[in-house]
Amino acid sequence: MFRAAKVASVLVYEAQLGDLEAEIQETAEAQFPRPDSETEAGWKDEWEGEKLKGVDGDEQGEVEKEEKEDEEDEERDEPEELDLSRYAPPEALTKLPEEAEEAIILVVQSSIENIQQQVKAEKQRADEAATAAAAAAEEAEAARRAEKEAAAQQGKGKGRAEYPDDQVIEHGKTSSDSIPRIEINGEASASTTIRQLKRDEEAGRPAKRHRFGFRRIFGIDKGSDTRGESSTTGAKAAAKQAYYDLYHERQSQARALIYDNIKPTTAEAEAAAAAETVECVSCLEDISPKDGVKTVCHYYCAECFERLIEVTLTSEAQWPPKCCLNPIPFRTIARHVGDELLQQYKDKDEEYKVPVENRIYCSEPDCGEWVRKVDQARKTARCSKGHTMCLLCRGAPHDTAEACPQDRDRLLTDQLAEEEGWRRCIRCSVLVEHREACQHMTCRCGAEFCYVCGAVWCTCACNIAMLNEIKQRAAQRRQVREEAQAAEDAWLAKALELIANLEREERRKAAEARAAEEAERLRREEVRLAALEPKYKGLRISLAELELFQRISLFSAQDSELVACTAGAAEERAALTQKHESERAELRAATAADIRSRELEWEKDYCVRAAWEKQLEQEYAAALRTFWADKVGGHVRLEQAMRDYMRKNDGRMDAWRRWKSDELERFRYVAEDELAVREELMDAASERQAEKLAARETELIRRHMAERKWYDLVVAERERLLAEMEVVERETGGEALLGNGCELDLDLDEYDYENPRATDEELEQQNGLSDERWFVEC
């Protein structure tokens, strides 16, 4: 973790150094441009590229605009496809006669439901396709914009003296790659490694750098002499040297940070390892990894690990030792437990490897030890403490002459030997049968005994007569047993023969019953199949009559709706026209009244002005007469002054008349303009109403078309369902239809076997009504 944190910090610092390098390069480009000839050439080429690009863009825009208009015209010309998901099935499809057959009802309901499901599925598929097409169009548009932007960037940079791509600072890498890169997870870096940089510093020399890197960036030639240049040139050279020094200073800081952080000292590594602890999964104490026991998945302290092994040895249910259901390897146990506990583990491992049904434990209550040594010949076992036990009953051992009570084979053998008169050897207990000669018997083990009494030879007084008597009684017992066995075998054979005869008779009767049932089934199947044709013919006739009735109802309802829509539209148009005419008349009357009232006001004002001017003229004439009365030539002056005054008054009156005419004309213009605006609003309202009514009529027509399409689809679905119903009933006998609630109207007891096919007239009579009566009653 410590090393990973240091690596992350160095990578962050490397990214910051790369940003600084990019900033230095941008600043250098801004302050030290290329020579004027190259710059002018670059600008000229760039201007030409932008010009050509603009022309191409305009032409391309016009072409795209024309294509878009053509596509819109084609879309308007093409008839829009009906979306049945927007319209519900017509009500006429659900109309049924009062006494409709159950099969017809089932077909009608199922057909509408099936078409609804199909329409819904098609709508979902269309929406998914539209979404996918929109996503593809967006991706194409984004790609097209990206191509345009790339072309624009390429056009802007055309003609410029670009920097060479091989601005190598270190080992042939670009300036952005000049930062030393570390080695992480065993992957070698692309530039100078830490070890090489350290060797360079120890040798007292910096890492190798390309000598033309920054010289080419800043335009510095190796052999150039700047002593005789101007102050501006000197300032530029100083700035270049400052940027150059700043870059290498940051590069040296990055190398120092890498040396300090990537390779921690040995003491730090040991301290970090010593400070690391783990938790015991049993006692939850913190322990050192060196002192703990590492199992497959967890750590244990030494005490808890030994306790785990001891508890495992006490019960086979917990064997083998496990941690989180993962067995602990033997090498781990052998490394971390004592010798005594390890020996106990080995003993238990050897014991538990033997299947539990094959294990022998000591029968002594105070012992109970697992027995390793078993004598299969004598059927006995002995533990390490010297306790012996029987392998058959797992109890105490039996006497040599006594058989184990649980040895069933031995008991049956003894019973047969007693009936046959056999004897057991007094030494090896092997059964011996007498064939001929005297009663002196010699076993293959070398023991000699009397066959009559079983005693050691020459210790009894038995003779040959006793031997013959024993053999005679054995022969009698054998004969009795054989006769009983023969009688039992004869009885068993007779019983088996009776059972076989009885089973044969039962099989014969069952076969006859099955044949009769099969014949009856075939007869009923023939009758049923013969009755299916007239039945489904009648159903088709009923369905055709129903479809005709629903078609007439649908068209009648649509005609009524269309007439109502047309009448309503006409009423709305007439009402709006009448409303507009009344508004126009009111507006014209109001405008004329306003103009007339304004004219009357101005005429009244004219009269007042004329009377006022006349009064002023009279007063002015009286004043002049008073003034010029005693003076020579006063009469002439009076007349001249009066003419001038009246001329002036006439000019003012003429100006007022002109103003009045202009104001009246302006008032008429405003009133007429307002009337024109109101009429335009009325015309716009009429157009909106016409568009609304046209849209309503169009939507009504589309709904009628959708309803007719619904009718066609439902009728086709009904025919398909009825044909499928007939096929299913022919193949399955109507069980599937009965499971769906459709009962069969077939009475085999009343069926006419002589005339299984009915005529069309008889079928119509059975249906009860003719076409005309059926429609009338519906």
C-alpha cells in the first residue's frame, strides 16, 4: 500500500509536469512566431482554405435544404399509414344476437382479443425500430459534425510551418514523454528507467537529451552569434533561455521525487513489515503473521490452532480439520502442533480411513479401542490390550464347539448335518459323511474318532450295527423330507397352473372388453366425425350472417356519424359567418358614427371660430376708426389695415381647415385600419375553424378507415379460429375445446345413423331462423 501511494503521487506529479511543458510550448509559439514569409504563406493558404470551405459549405447547405424540402413534399404526398393502436375496435364487432351459440361467442371474443394483442405487438416493434433509427441518425449526425470539425481544423492549419513531430528530449521520445516513467507490475516503461537515471546522477552527468529539442522549438541555431543583434532580439533570447532553464529545473525535481519515493530504504520496509498485524479468526486477537498459523483462508494463533485440532479429534462429524469448510493440509498441521498431538492425528486419520461398517471396536466397556488386527479364519479380533471379540456379533468370543447365534449359515448347516447323520471332526470341526466300511473315521487333519458316538477312537463300545441303524434312520428322514418336498412341489405346480389359467381367462375377457370398447369408440368417432361437417357448416353460416349484420351496423353507424359531422360543421360555419357579419355591421356602424360625431364637433368649432373672428374684426375696425378718425388719410389706412387683418385671419382659418381635413382623413384611416384588422382576425378565425373542421372530418374518416380495417382483420381472424377449432375437434375429439368452455352440441343417442349428412335447408331449419327473420329480430 505504501509503495502504491508513492507511485500514484509520482504519476500525478508527472501529469502536472506534462501540463507545464505544454504551457511552455504554447507560450513559445505566441512570443516567437515563425519567419514572416512562412507566416504570410500560412495565412494565405488558410484564408484560401476558409474561402473554399465557405463556398463549399454554402453550396452543400443549399443542396441539403433542397433535399430536405423534397423529402417533406414526398412525405406529404404519401398517405399516412393507419395506426390501429390509436383506435378501439368498433362497437359493432361486439353486437351478438340474443340466442347466439356458445362457439360463436367464443370465436367473436377470442378474435377481438387476438387482434388487439397483434396490434399491440406491432406497435411495440415499430416503436423499437423508430428508437433504433433515431439513435442511428443521431450517431450519424454526430459523426458528420465531427468530420466537419476535423475538416475545419485541418483547413485552418493548412500552410503553416508545423513543428516537427520528432521533438525528442530523451531517447527518441516527444517532449510530452520526456518525464521518466517508472516500472509498475513488471511492465517496462517506454523511456529512461529509474536505474539508468540514478547511474547518470552518480556519474555526475545528466541524462542524455537531444540537443536539437528546444533549439528547434525556440528557433535557436547552434552556431548563431547574437552579440550584434538589437535589444529586442536580446530580450527574446533571454526569454528563451529562461523557459529552457525552467523546464529542466522541473525535470530535475521530478527525478528527485522519483528517487525519494519509489525505492524506500530497507529500514522503512522492515518497519512497515513489523508494524503489520493480522487477526486470529478464533480469539480475534491481533498477532504477527510470523507468529500465526496461516490456513487456507484465515490466520490462527498457536493456542487456538492446537485447540482446533484437539476438538476435531474428539468427533468424527468434525473430521477432517477445516477452516471455512476448507480442509487444512497435513503439512500445516505437522508444522504447528506437538509430537503427541500429531501422533493422535495420525491414529485418527488411519482409523477414519476405514469405512465405519468395517471397523471393529473392543467390546469391553472400559476399553472401546479400535482393533487393527482381525482373524478372518477364526472370525475373531484382538485389541492392543489383549481383549478378544467375535467378528459376527461384535461381542464376547464363543466356545470353539459353540456357533455364534448370529451365524445363520452355521445354524442351517448344523440342522442339515443332524438330519443326514453327519459328524464333526473332534479336532477341526469339519463335517464328515460316512460312505462305507466301519465306524472308524480318520479326518484329513489326522484326528481319529467314532462315527456313531463321536468319541475318540477306541474309547467307546459302538459296533457296526449301531452304524447301520444310524444310517437307516438318516435314510428314512431323507425319504420323508423328499416326499414332503415332492408333495409341496406338486401343490405349488398345481397352484401355479390354476393361477395361470385364471390369468389367461382374465386376459381373454380384458381383450374382449378392449375390443368391444375400441369398436364402440370407433363407431362413436365415425358418428362424431360425420356430425362435425354439418355442425361447422352451420357455424360458418351463422358466423357469415353475424358478420353481415355487424358490417351493416358498422356502415350505418359510420354514415350517421359522417352526416352528423357534416351537419355540425355546416352549423358551426353558419354561426361563425353570422357572428362575423353582425360584428362587421356593428364595427362599420360604430366607425361611421364616430366619424359623423367628429365632423359635427369640427363644424361646431368652425362656427364658433367664424363668429369669434367676426367679433374680433368688428372690434379691430372700431379701434382703428377711433384711432384714424382725426387724421389725414385715415380712411385709406383703415381700409388697408382691415384688409391686412382679414387676410391674416383668412390664412389662419385656411390652415385650420387644412388641419381639420388632415385630422378627419387620419381618423378615417385609423378607423378603417382597425376595421381591416378586425376583419383579418375574423378571416383568420374562419380559416382556423375551417382547418379545425377539416381536421375533425379527416380524423373521422381515418377512424372510419381504421374501424373497417379492424372489421376485416377480425373477420379473417374469426375464420382462422373456426377452422382451427374444427381441426382441433377432429383430432382431439373436442377435449381441448371443452377445456376452454366450448361445449359440443352432439347427442350420439339421437343421431341419425342412416342419414348422417343433412342438407342446407334442414340445417337452416335446425338453426331456427332465415336471414330476413334473423336480422329483423336482431
